[in-house]
Amino acid sequence: MDNHTKEQRHTNMCHIRANSKPEQIVRSYLFSKGFRFRKNDKRYPGQPDIVLPKYKIVIFVNGCFWHQHPGCKYASVPKSNKEYWIPKLNKNAANDSKNIAMLEEMGWKVITIWECALKPDKCAETAEKLYKQIISNNIT
Ligand SMILES: [Zn+2]
């Protein structure tokens, strides 16, 4: 556990404007750390929000409801209109799994960041973890 740079590392992401879209929060954070990436690259399954070619990593920043974050309180299906929502949401989740499997087969490491992990109480921890995941996958 290295504590000496910990504070500096996760200050940025958590102080980004609260009304930013979740993927923008993560992009701003990575950019501030000097990572260079591509956005919504159509050449990859599922058009990942962030592609880090140097690290062979793709990142999806997923809304908990639309992508059905397992066990998450923000993912609960509305009581009314279930016959509409359930197939639709199941389809989203199935597409996500398929895209992840394809990307992994292509040799990419896939990181999913859930929207709830970017809330103020979790943000620092998420940023720290993400940073470590990326640098530990440095293939150059
Ligand atoms: Zn969630």
C-alpha cells in the first residue's frame, strides 16, 4: 500500500462539477492524470466510452439503471410497466455481456465503472482503484 501519493491521485475526479455526465467525470480525471484515450470508438464492440490503446484497456461508464447494475439500489425496475421494462433492460445487460466477451477475446482488459461508484462518498475510492488498474496493465 503506497500512501505517499494517494491524496494527490484522487483529488481531481471528486471535485469535478456534479452535473457532468458520469463518463465525462472519468474522462476528465484520466486526462488530468496524463492518460490519453479515444472516446466512443465505433471500431470496438459496444463503442466503449474510453479506449486506452497504450494499456490495452477499454472502459465502460455505465448508468446503474440502463445497464442493470447487479444488486444496486439504483437499478430497480419500475413497478408499473414491468412488461415493457424487463425485456428492454435484460436486452441491454445481454448486449453488455456480449460486448465484454468479444473485447476480452480481442485481448482487451475491460473495466466497468458504475455510475453509483462516482457519487461523492465513493468517488475517491473509485478513482484510486481505477488508476491502479490502469497502471498495472501497462503493456509497453
Ligand atoms: Zn450501481
